[in-house]
Amino acid sequence: MSQDKTPALFRKILIANRGEIAVRVIRAAKALGIRSVAVFSAADRSALHARLADECHELPGNELASTYLDIERIIRVAKACGAEAIHPGYGFMSENVAFVEACQREGITFIGPNPKAIRLMGNKVAAREFVRSIGVPLTQGHTGEPGQLIEAARGIAFPILVKAAAGGGGKGMRIVRRHEELQDAIETTSREALNYFGDGQVYIEQFIENPRHVELQIIGDEHGNLRHLYERECSIQRRYQKIIEESPSPTLDPATRERMAQAALRIGQAIGYTNAGTIEFLVDARLNFYFLEMNTRIQVEHPVTEMVTGIDIAQEQIRVAAGFPISFAQEQVRQHGHAIECRVYAEDPGKGFAPSPGPMRLYAEPAPRPGLRVDSAFEAAGMVHSFYDPMISKMIAWGPDREQARQLARESLGEFAIHGIRTNLAFLQSLLDDPRFVRNQVSTNFCDQQAESILASQARAEQQTPPLPAALAFVLHDMATSRQQQGANLWQRMGHWRDIPRVPIRLDQSELELEFEPAAWPDFRLRVGQARHAASLRSCEGPLVRFVLDGVQHQAHVSPCHRGTGQVSLGGRLHAAQRLDVLCPEMDYGSAGGLSGDPSRVSSPMNGKVVKLNVAVGDAVVAGQTLLVVEAMKMENQLKAEIAGTVAELNVRPGQMVEGGALLVRLEA
């Protein structure tokens, strides 16, 4: 917007995104009195962002190229509905220069930086050279053709990091520890980069062992003002993607914090940056910091900055794009207390954090309380699709200090209930409980290096959890819902304590028999083996069951699967439950465990696309060998042989779409 005009807020903006960030921007627009327009794919027809917006328009199909990445179609929708501006969120087209320029040609304001800044900082090679020219520290690195990179690597001490030049968000990155692994890493990274970013260029740089990842939030306006909102630490990552972020950084001292803030401002000023952006640094053990990259958009983890500064970054983005000056002075920015964000993903930490798309039978967030915020794409049960990012929601906990924020985050994660798919909820709880996290003895490699010990800690916690409360919750829910059924027949009433006082239950791997001694309902006595217990059902509303057992209050979420089977969330743990006295004992374990598979049969863990096939029928393979690579939820997933043998059956070809559970390869031992 020209500076000689009096600025005015937009009347209507279109959000060119989906999921929780689309919901976040819609709510920011509503707070400013601006009408919002959502776009959605066929799969997202009933998605929360499409329901919350003032207007919504379908982008037919589900392929990203023809929906959320279709520049022409989105511009057409914006013009047709009279949207004056487009907010891109993060990911998708938030850093797409062609999209920004298309908006400009059509007289639509892009809520983000100008094309020059995006083009410069979007290419990691060009960004490094620019930052080097203004004196910001960098690690040693090289760019060029694959052959040139392999030769240049001889002058860099291993390990080396291979990165996509146009990458971001943790995609397109490989650590290489031996020279003979470099060529394959370059080819894989280049292929991934071309697929995700439309640019297969890669570069290599010195990899700093056990660094911290600290980033500075900045925002600029069209009046020459530039501010920093201090830092976030994002060192807790898996597969190069962040899962826990916090602000302030527990690592920096005041002097380093100030130097990093000034370095971030120097970069922003040198490129005349406007709108919200993030300068990312690696920090070594001696608090030396090195420029990593700049993200010219709002970040997933922006809420932790909002929680400690009180500044609404999404609203500030919209105001700045409309031509208003930044609404605060630098000296007004202060860090108050501590905030921790936990990203809740549809993934299986026990299987290398493999994505776990599918139908969520139940979704319930922790109860609202001071200091707690949940940004989510869901309000209730729904579908987590394989062709989108696996993040379900993010939970942000604020406290006067880090320990109180950690305690609130840990307690609130225990109240989340997600059934039907695998998630990282229990892993996040174990991670927050890990003494090394508590003492801030972590790095960007922490999750990858300590995943087994964190998972072992999680398993020990689950083994030490007594099975009775969760088993009782399942039975009480079954009993209460049976009582509520009208015209229930004998089979539906089967198991009610007045008909059959003994109820055998399998909870995960434990079996126990609950013997109910009739009393004045809803109070009752319970015998399990030789132990007697006093209990009372307080309420059963939908999936939520509240009860008292031996004077201790419990609340659990229960979702039935088939008759007599289901899942129970209690105390942050997810359990598979089955009544052994009910006919039709089919079990759907979902994220609470599963039946062991045949190691000779390699099936797809999810819907996806085969991007690489390494074997043919008749090939001999060894245990641990990668047979093929399936791309799903923006990640490449290597499917490996569990046993040594010969490929007897091959049911896929490169480029083929496969469904979750489909048999891809059969081996003969």
C-alpha cells in the first residue's frame, strides 16, 4: 500500500491454507472485524477452517497441485469473492515468489514480505552469501553440481549436512558421516527438494554436532520500522522437524541474547524486510551462533512468542500489510514468564516417527485453564489425511518460569484424548519428564539419539500404571450407555451388573475379572481377585466418564470400536480394552498397540506414493535393507526388510499410489 494514503483495514481476506494455521488466521481476522474467506479441497469439505470462515469455496480434488498450490485458481476465487488481501499461513505458497507476484498483478495485497526478500532468503545458497557479506557468522559450506559437491566435501570435516537450497520446515535435509554415503544423500535430497519445493538444487555445509536451534522473531512495516520479539529455542526435533519449542531460550545468557537480536535486525534492515519473519541460528556449546536460514513467513511456533510478549503476531501481520505502522516500540517488548509449545502429531514414535494417518474416532482437548492455549485443526473426531502434514494440533503452556510451564504442559498433555490413530502424546509426556530436558541438557540431536531411552521410559511408565482404573472406566461407560439405550435387547444389556456380576476384561496385555457387588447405584463395591474396592460413577457424558475409585477421582475418555471392544484414555495413557464375555471379540487396537505382523510381508503403513523401488523379484535381501521408499504426509518413509530372504512377490512400481495396509513386497526366508 502506498504510504501517501491513510491506511484502512481490509474488509475481506482470503486464507490460502488449511489446518490449524488457517483457523488461527481466521480468528485473527474476526478479532479485527475483517471477513474471512476459506478455500478447501474435497477432503477438507467439513474441515474446521472451512466451517469457521465467513465464506468458503471449494478447490475440487485433493492433489496439492490442483488445490492449495494452484495459484491461478486461488487468485480467481479471491477476485470473484472480492477479497482485498490473501494470507498464505505457513508452508504451501507462503514463500512462493510467483504467487506473490500474481497477487500484485491482480491488485491483491499479499500478507507477507515483498518478492525480493522471499527470493533472496528463500534460496539458502543466496541467503548464505548475502548474510556473509554483512558480517553475520556462518558455517563452512559449498554449492554446485553433485560432482562438484562430492569433490568439495573433501575439504570439509565430516559429518556434513546436505540441504535443499529452496528448503525449509525440516524438509530436504540429510546428515552424512562417511564420504561413500554422500552421493546417495545428494540424490535423495535433490529428489525430495524437487518434489516439495520445485527446485532440486542442494548444497552442503559443515554439520555442528549437538547444537542448539535458536530463532529470532522479527516484524517490519512499510514505514521503515523493524522490531524483534526476542527468541524461541527449537532444539527438540525429530527427523529435522521441531516438536517442542519454548521462549525464552533456557540456553542463552543476556549478552548472547542481545547480540543475536541485533544480528537478526541487521539482516532484516539490510533487505528492507516487511511483515513477519524469523532468523534462525545454530548455537554451539560456547554460545557461538551461526546463521542457518530465514523463514519469510509466520512460523508454526509463533504462539510461544505471543504468550511471553503479549503481542498478537497474526493480527500485526494483517495491520502491517494494510499499511499501518507497527503498533509497539522496541522498548515495549518484554519477555514475561516462560512458554512451551508441544506439537501433537499423527505419527508412531516407536516406528521412527512414521506418519499415522487415518480416521480419529475421538478427539478431546484438555480442559481450559489459565496459561493454556490449544491451536488445532479439529474440534471433534475427524480424518487425518495422508496427503497433508501430520500435525493435529499444538498445545502451548505458559507459566511464571520454565518449570511451572513444563508442569502445566505435562499435566495438560495427560488430558488429551485421541483415539483411532497413533500419536506422539505419550512420547511428548515422557520427553517433558526426562531429567535431561528438565535440566536443559539437550540439543537438536537429542530426540534422534535418545529416542530409544525415551520410549523405554514411556514403556516403564505404562507398565507401572495399574490396569484397574482404565478397565473400570471402560466397563462403566459400557454399563452407562447400555442403561441409556431404549428398548435394549438381551445382547445389548449383557454384562450389566444386575444381570452378570462378573466382567472379564483384557486391558492391553493384562487380564482381570471385575466382580460387582450390588449397592445403591451409582455407588458400588468391587472385588478384583482378593482385593475389595469402593467406587462410584459420578457422570458419563458422551465419551467422558468421571468416577471415584477408593477415594481417588478419575476421568477417562472411552470410544467403543466394535461391540465389547474399544479404547480408553486415562492419565495420559491410551489403552486397548476388550470385554471377554461378549460375542464378536474383534479388536481394533489402533494407537494402543497392535497384533504382530508377518515379517515376510512388507505392507504400506499408510496411504502414499512409491517414489523409489530398490529391488526386483528374485533379489536376495538382508534384514534392515531398504526395499522401497513411500512418500506420505510430506515425508519419505523407508520400508525395510525385517528378515533376510528373497523377493518372492512385488506388487508396486515407482510412482504408484498405494493404500495403507496394502501388501507391497513378500519375502521368502
